Amino acid sequence: MNESTPACDLLVAMQRLQFNRAAKLDSRLFIAQLATLVVALASLFLPYEHWASLLGVCSVALASATFLLLYQSRRKRALAEKARRATVLVGGLGMSLSEGELRRLAALANATPDEMVKWSDPDYFATKEPPGVKRATDMAEENAFWSYNLYHASQLTMYLWSLVPAAIAAAGFLLTLSLLPGSTNSQQVKVFSTIASSLILLELLTRTAQYGVAAGETEAVYERLANIRSAGYSKDDLMLALMDYNAAVESAPLIDRKSTRLNSSHL
């Protein structure tokens, strides 16, 4: 029976903790989105001249909360994904990490020792194979199996949850179109247009944040490669750094064409 290493225990605890944090943030994000929908509906039916200021403040606050929750959730998710990939290499292939790399991972977890103990699970993976390609394959297969089933269930759940806001959005759009010829349509058109433009703004802000996160993570990998070089080229640390780089570029949006032209001399 294979015993888990301290590094593997740390990675398992880190990925479980960060996934749990990301899930909680996603739940709060969904509540903020529902609240935004309620404010949008209220702006259609309440006397606008009396509620304009309050609804405006609520809209700004909810938009800010949505952006912040989305940003934090993606950061926690990125940390969890890094830990999950590293777990397969460290616990599966039996890689050994330096003390510096272990301290870096512990700092990224941003958790108390009690939290790490709580989320640690030496029997997290069912495979009992010794470290090697077979054990790593078994661990990756377990991850893929549970991920597929959870993603599939989440997809069905999200479809159901999307029916209500989709119906409301469609009704609002049709209502706006039916009022276009008349003289009383201006308020509804303004509200609908404001909601649509807010969605576009949120997407742009999210994309901007993703660029910033990717830039910070790739810069950190670049610095780690310099440390690896100066420390004598640790193969295991190098592979973990390459995984983190791969995670950073995969989670980022496509590179902006304008920035590519500006930096073409460095490509």
C-alpha cells in the first residue's frame, strides 16, 4: 500500500480547499446575478422618478460585486487546477519538490494549518499502485471520471436555472419591440439598452482582469525559471513551472491583436 508524501498531502488539501472556496464564491455570484435581475425588473415597473437614485446605486453595487466575485472565483479555481495537475505528477509519478517549491505552494494556499489538516485526505485517490506511470494514469483517470460527471450534472442544472432569466429577457425584448411605434416606449428602451450595455461592459472588464491575471502568472513563472536555473536545474521544479505556465496561458483570453503588433519585435 502506497503512503502519500507530505508534498502530495499538501497538494490534495490545497486543491480541495481552493475548489471549495471557488464553489462558495460562485454561489454568491449567482445570488448577485439574481439580485441584478430583480433590480432590472423593478426599474421597469416601479415609478422611475421616485426610485431612480436607489436603483442606480443598487445597479452599480451589484455590478461591482459581480465583477469582484467573478474575479476571486477564477483566481481560486486557477489555484485549485494548478494543485490538481501537480498532484498527479507528485503523487502519481513520485516527483520530489524542493523545500522552496513546497513553501511557495503553501503560501499560495493562503490557509491556516488547521484548514490544511481539515482538507487533507491521504486516501483521496482510490489507486494503491506505487509511484509510476500506472499510478499517475489511474489518478488522472479518476479526475477525468468525476470531472465529466460533475460538469455534465452542472450543465443540466444551469440549463434549468437559465430558463427563468431567459424567459424574462425575451419578454422584455418583445415588450420593447411592441412599444417602439408608440410615444411611451422611451423608458423601456433605455432600461433594456442599459442592461445590454452593462453585460457588454462586464464582459470587457472580465477580459481585462483575465489579461492582468495571466500577465502576473506568466511573470511569476519567468522568475521561477530563473531561480531554477540558478539552483542547478531541478527537473521536477521545472515540470511544475511548465504546468503553471500552461495553466496561465490556457485560462487567458486570446492575445489582443493590437498588443501583438506593438510587441512584434519580442515575439
